[in-house]
Amino acid sequence: MRKNKKNFYSKLLIMILFLSFSVGFVAFAADGPTLIEGIKQTVNNDEYDLLAPLGELEQAPRNIGDYFNVIFNIAIGLCAVLAVVMIVIGGIQYMGSESIFGKTEAKGQITRAILGLIIALGSFALLNTINPDLLGGKGASVKAVSGEIVPLYDRGANDPKQANGESVRCTPVLSGPCSVENLAKIFGPENAEAMSKICNMESSGRENLASGTDYCNPPADKSLPFSFGLFQVNLAANGGLASTSGLDCSNLFDRSVSSKDAIEPKYNNGFNCKLKPGKEATYTACKNRLLDTNTNLTIAKNLFLNSNGMNNWVGDKKYCASAFK
């Protein structure tokens, strides 16, 4: 009988954990118009409200880590409750048994319950020591980083082409900082559409981009780009424009990189250049300035005025000739 009780409690604990994780995976499987028991679909067909809150969660989480944080905390609580129940049962069994065998088994049950509770609380303490966010709290509210570093396009060489031979990206950006409306304030209404096309060719109007084609080789892993931002401002050639009173962005590289330094085939193997020793921290600070949208647009404006137009972006001319007319 006692053996059956132990088996019952073990199976009950396993069943509770299994059902908890099963419900979580069912919540994540919910998609489109399908309704799943315990979850109701919201009007926008994008989120699901739980019929009853799960800890602090009132909606089925999109991040599986958020779900497991809640389940983990609930499981710890269940372990504590079950441990207390087993200790009480063991105590009653110890007091009610007259045989040495019965008392020994009761002691063993209490010992196992206490040991299980220590293991459960120990896992909680260990994770809390490593990183409290693993147990919830800040972890549920951490947002993805908005900035991204992705390879620069190859100036339209491999893009689908329009009927006139131009890249499909040789069109004005419709919204954001590189829209015609915004660039009219910077380059003037007469140049705004052309510069919007150039921005599209350089970065598709996407902010916080580092070049995947303008980089020093070595290293061959593209870890040292020198062109950044909406208009892919060249830090090696125009670092002086990114300088401030406390930051000198000029002369970071062993040469002022130009097309003659490109390793053939172009846009695949980078350029013959390298960062000067001891300039690593300055390079990072200057890169961050060029990745700033307002700074990048200001420098692009200066380049436009200093070169009497778009000469600094002549590499886009082959597949976006209409921007240079």
C-alpha cells in the first residue's frame, strides 16, 4: 500500500509537469483563425488572450522563454507544496506506526521530501545567481535590439532590373528618413528625389547599416567595414567630417580608401587597407556616429555640397543613372 502511495505521488507530479508544458506548446501552436481550448482569438488575429491568467501572463506569449519562466516558478511552488504534503503524511505515518519498519519508512519519506525541496530551491537559487532575468522579471520585457548590421547591397549589380536597365531599387524611398519629403529639407526640393534613389541604392533606406562590401581585407571575415549608415558614409575617406572636438575620426586607416584599393572582384573581397594600431576604440566611437541617422544625413549633406552634387555616390550611377540627370 505504501509503495502504491509513493508511485501515485510520483505519477501525479510527472502528470502536472507534463500538462503544464503541453498547455504551453499548445498556446504557441495557436495561429491564424484556429481556436484552442483555454485560448481565445483577439480581433487582430495576431495575439491570443488566455481565459485565465498564467502567473502575470494574460496573453499567450510569443517568446517561449517568457512561458517557461512562468512555468518554472509555478513548478517550484508545486514542488514546495507537494514536499510539505509528503512531510505531513510522513509525520502522521511516523506517529501512527508502532513498528520500527513503519517508522523507518516514514523517516525515509520525510527525508526524500526535504531533499526534493532542497533540489528545487537550489535550482531556483542557482539560476537567480547566474542571472535573475532567467526567472522572469526583466526577462519578459526585454526587447529586440533595433539596430542591425547586415551586408550592403552590391549597388544594384545583382538586382532585378526595370525595363530601362536600372535596378528596381533605383526608386524613391516612400517613408522614413530617406523619403523625398524628409530629404527635401536637407538637399532641397530639386534634389530630394534623386538623393532618395541614392539612399535606396546604398541602404534601401534602412538605418544602422554597416557595409558588407566596403571593408578592409584582411580581415577576410568582413569585421572591419568603413562605410556606414543611410548614405554609407566612407569613414576611411571622409572620417574628418565625423570628427568632433573630442573625437578625431580622421587618419584611422593606413590609407584614404578609394576604388583603386578594391580587391577584384569588387564587392566580394573588400579593400587593401587596415586600421592603425591603437585606434580600435576611436574606430568604434566614429562608427557609432556615422550609424546615427541625424549625423549621417548631416555628413551626406556636407558631401553633397562639397562635391557639387552626387559625385561621392558615383558608384551607383551604372544602375541608377536617372538619379544623376
